[in-house]
Amino acid sequence: MLKIQEIRELIKLIDKSSINEFKYENDGSKIVLKKNGGAAVSYQTEEAYAQPVVTQAPPVREQVPAVEAVKESPEVKQETKAPEEDASLHKVVSPMVGTFYSASSPDAEAFVKPGDQVSKDSIVCIIEAMKLFNEIESEVNGEIVKVLVENGQLVEYGQPLFLVKAE
């Protein structure tokens, strides 16, 4: 179950992004964040004592491009949730919600690319969350087989980022 501070951080991230709706489910808990000018947060859990958390979102101007962005987002989710399923490959997953960066700066070379050898604790990417840049390290020694996300893409907690052929 997420703590109230983590929920507040999620609200701020969604507010600053172009995402209009965000859903998160884990162990019977469900969080839905929407940016449509009305109630911004609903929180449900299997426990009988949980109270809903409702926050007033700033008004959002209705525009046709926003509707098109909502139509495109399910396709993006399908692409990111359909990585190659190979039991021998280790998945490096995102430890947080944030923006994925493959390099330390826009003009720098990517930390890793397919075919590169990585060692345990070598930096493979950066995830920006709440204006903090967090270096993500490989948990295993091996070879990068595939990069599953694109530079600048918003990633979710637990989302696979890389496939690594462990040694």
C-alpha cells in the first residue's frame, strides 16, 4: 500500500505531465488519478477502514489534442507491457515512477545499448522523479539484449527497462 507522501508525489508528477489518467493497482489497493478538472484522486482498498482521498485538480481546458493523446496512450502501454518473454533473461525494472533517460545529458552517449556488457552495480540509465535524477544500476553481470523503453518516456514502478542475458 502506498503512503500518503507517495500519493502526493504521484499527484504532482501527473499534474506536471501530459497524462490525463493514471491507474495503479497493487495487493488489492487501487489508485486512479484523472486530470479533468473535477475530483483528481480516488483511492480504494479491500480494508473496510480505508477512506477515499479526494483532491481538487486545477481546471483543464478541453482541447481536441488532449483527446487524441488519451487514445494513443493505451497503444503505448501495450507496447511497453509486451516485452520478449524469455525466462533466461533478467529484467532490470524501474524502482519508481518517473522519466527514463538513457544518457546523462542530451548530447552524451547512452549509458548502455544492446550488445554492451554490464557488471553488477554499473549504471544503465537515469530516472527523473520530482526533479531528482536517480541513477539506476544493473543487478547482474551480463549483456544488454534489449532496451524496452525510449529516451524521455514516462515509466512506472516495476516496469521492465532492459533485458539482460545474465552470465
